[in-house]
Amino acid sequence: MLYRILFAVLLLVSVSAFPVLITLCIGIAGLLLYRNFYEIVPLFFIHDAVYGMAQSRFLGVPFAMTILALVLVLVAGFLRTRLFYVQIHSKN
């Protein structure tokens, strides 16, 4: 539990201090390391609220990082349940 809190604090620091790519990599690492790492969504929303603007590379969507975080949480949850389901039920 302590490591998850420290990882969330690291993600908060990366939102305010590091470039987008580093923040995205730390967020994806959190999704892979911890189950239900929902901290990524509000922190990416803070990132969008502070630094976000509608850009043509994101199709003019102002909250692109927040939408990406929601998609990543859903995909990580889906993959996690699929992988563990296959792993549990493949043992006979």
C-alpha cells in the first residue's frame, strides 16, 4: 500500500514537472503494476486542466489525456481479467 501511495505521488510530481511522454509512461507503468490504478484519471485531468489545449494532433479535443487515461484503465482492466481468466482456467 505504501508503494502505491508513493507511486501516485510520483505521478503527481510528473504531471506538474515532467513532459507528457514521461507522465504517460509512468501512468502506464502504474496501470501494469497495480490493480485498479484509478489515480491516473484525476491526475491526467489535472494535467489537461493546467496544460491542455485543443490541438490538431489530438483532433481538437481539449481533454485528450483524460480520455486516454479512461481508455487505458478500461483496456488494462479488460486485459487483466482476460489474462488471469485464461491463466486460472487453463490449469487442469
